Amino acid sequence: MPGLLTAPHEATTLLAIGLMVTTGVRVNEIVAISCCDIDLPSGSLRILGKGRRERHVYLVNDWIASLVQEYLETRTALGVVHDRLLFNRRLDPLTTTSMRARLRKAAQEAGIVVRVTPHMLRHTAATQLIEAGVDIRYIQRLLGHASLSTTEIYTHVTNPALKRVVSEADVLGSLMAGVDN
């Protein structure tokens, strides 16, 4: 990640968005992550969620794990003194309001015309996991939902995913194979 030290503001935005998409954490959870919540050797982050419930999310992608490592090194090099992972231009802890504004700006710069929210990134993470076949109970735990019915909100399926699983199941083909015997 060249330029992390020369562009920490952009790196903060990139890291926050990357973590929200890969882990499904809420915007208030992402800005609350402390450096002591990060366990790079195990690739996990401790998250304190709603109701002060603690859970762990995982950095299973090498790119995001490397970005966290380099960001931590950048924090040290810049002399950031607070314990929060993410920081703003003044090296103060990043706020939810600032994170929402950064996401909005990043979406605009990427040419995305619809309003992008942190919750959309959470929804994207959950939807991708569901479409990858991950059991909804694991997703419930990852997202920190107390109730499975809350997680079920994310279970809508895209048309391409539906077509793929129906094609793989090939119900008619299976029935016809049974008739040929």
C-alpha cells in the first residue's frame, strides 16, 4: 500500500469501508475499534456491539489484513496518541458523522449516483455471505444480532444467485434421471 503515510486521510476511509464490507460491522462499531481490539496473528477484531455484547469478526482476506497492519504502522509513525484505530486529519478519533461523510464522498468520487450508507455496506456483507452459502446462524453471530429474525432481513436473494442454485439443483433433470432407471 504505497502512500499510506503520505495519504493517511484516504487510507482511513479505505480501511473503514473495507472493514465494513468484509466484516459487516456497523458504523458506530467501526469508529469504536481500539488498537487493543486487534489481534493480527489470529486475524480477528473484537467488536463491542449493541447492548454491549462482544463478538469477534475476522480478517480473512490478505489485502485487508495487510492494510490494517500498515495502517497501525502509519498511526505509530504519525504519533497518534488515542487508542482508537481510525483517526481524522487532526489525528483525533474518527466520528460516525465523519465516517458517513467520507463514505458519501468516496461514492461520489467513484461515480456512484445513489446515496451510499454504512448500513448498505453491512447489508452487502450479509448478502454476499448468504449467496456464498454461509449458514444464517453464522451470519447472525457475525453481525451481532440477538435474534435470528433480525438477520433474516438480509436473506433476499438476487436473481443471478437464484438462477445459479436452481440450475445446480436441476429438479427436472433429477426427476427425469429417476424415470430412465
